[in-house]
Amino acid sequence: MTQQALAAWPTASTRLVVLLGWPARHSLSPELHNAAFRAQGLDLVYLAVPTPPADVQAVVTALGAMDVLGANVTVPHKRAVVEVCDELTEEAHLIGAVNTLHWSGAGLVGDNTDAHGLLAALRSEVAPTPGERWVLFGTGGAARAAAVAIGRLEGRVAVVGRREDPAREVAGLADRCGARDTEVVLVDDGARLAAVARSARTVVNATPLGMSGEELPEPLMALERGQVAYDLVYAPTPTPFLSAAGGRGAATHHGLGMLLGQAAASYERWTGTPAPRQVMEATARRALAAKQAPQPER
């Protein structure tokens, strides 16, 4: 778009990209994608659309009727939208969850860029070596993507869940993707959970716990120096999991790196254009810092 066009933007020709989640208003995705669209002069706008679980399939159908360009999908909808896709990419089929939607001549295509984004972030931030021990807490769509990433890193991973069957599914996915060893640990098995937490180099929280100040199961809150706490939740202030780990000397990382990696891959899927990654990262970091700043009383 020209500067004159940007001044009048959005217009009747502007196409929409959305984020479907419940909740969704906390997300940095609108800031980073809109900054990228404007940097490249694309006549697109990205909005968060909070969508209750009972309505997500109807909302996706409506988006298709509205000629929406694409969508991101976040918790708790990543598995539910699989059922309304006409086609899944190999990655989405492998993970069994979808975080990126786009409409094509063949209908609605579901993709998953989470494992790609997390793998790049883990290599950059954690620099793991094959055979390292991991704990993966969670059994949902984000955990499935994390299992793929850890498997591709040839990790030895203990999948921690509240129910055995979903945890075994996630462990099996890690195994198929190259993990050197997998096991399942139930949250209620405190002694075993404490043992695998002590032996792991990296513990990954792939649940929403922490977004509203919740703590993880007690053994996962006791990481120490030499270990890594990796939380897929990103927030203006550290989650209790990261605060506890940092206070005991462990290294800590939140999910911004994964967000940026998966966002760039989604952007390229929708636009066919290389994502302006530096613009996206700078915008996301500014937005996160702004949320950390003290807010005026109202």
C-alpha cells in the first residue's frame, strides 16, 4: 500500500485474519501481525476473536463465508477445528492439532506451525544435545507440538498428565518423531514425578496453567541450578513456574520465541511472502514490555 492508502486503511477491500481462542484478548499476535502487514504494505488486518468452545466450529464456518484470508487457532480449540478442515497438511496430521487455517480452492486447509516454531526456539535458547532428559507437562494440542519438537531433538522425555491414555498418545508421538526414550508419569504419582523432575535438564509447561497465576504440580516447582524451566505461556510478568525456578537458580524461558517462530510460518502460509521477522520480534517485545509497565488507576 502507498502512504496515502495506509492513511485511509482499513477500507472495504481490506481482508481479515483472525485469532480464535478462549480467552484471546491477552495475545500479542494482533500487534506483531499488524505491524508486519503494514511494514510490507499488505491490505490485511488481524483481530482477536474470543470464541467459546461450543461455538468454534460454527465460527470457523462463518469465517469461510466471509472470505477471511486465514486464522490462527490457540487453546482450547487446536484439536476441535481438525473436524471442520477439508484438508490437513502433513504436519497437522502428524500432530493431530491445528494452529493455522487458510482457505483455498479445495476448501479449508489446517496446518500446524507450533512444532516448527518451538524447535527453532529450543535450539536457540536451550541448545540441547541428543539424549538429554526432558519433562513435558500437558497432553493437549500444544503438548503434542512440543512432543514433536522434543522428539526431533532426540530427547529422552517423560510426559506428565492427569490421565494415562492422553499422556501415552503424546509420548507415542514423541517416540515416532525420534525421541530416544519415552515414559508416562501421572500427576498423582508424586514420588515418580519428583524423580523425573530432578533428573531432567529441561521441564516444559505445555498447559495454560500460569496464565492466571496458577502453580504447576509441586515437584515441577522445585527446579534448581543447572536445570531449565521452559513455559509455553508468555506473560508480562513471570508465571509462578518461572518465578520459582528462577528463584532457585534454574534458567528460565517463556513462550515468546515459540510464538514468533510459529507466527512467521503462519504469515508465510497466508501471504506467500517471507515474514519480516525483525519487525515482528521488535513489535512483540515492545508490546510485552508495555504490558509490564505500571498501569494508571481508572
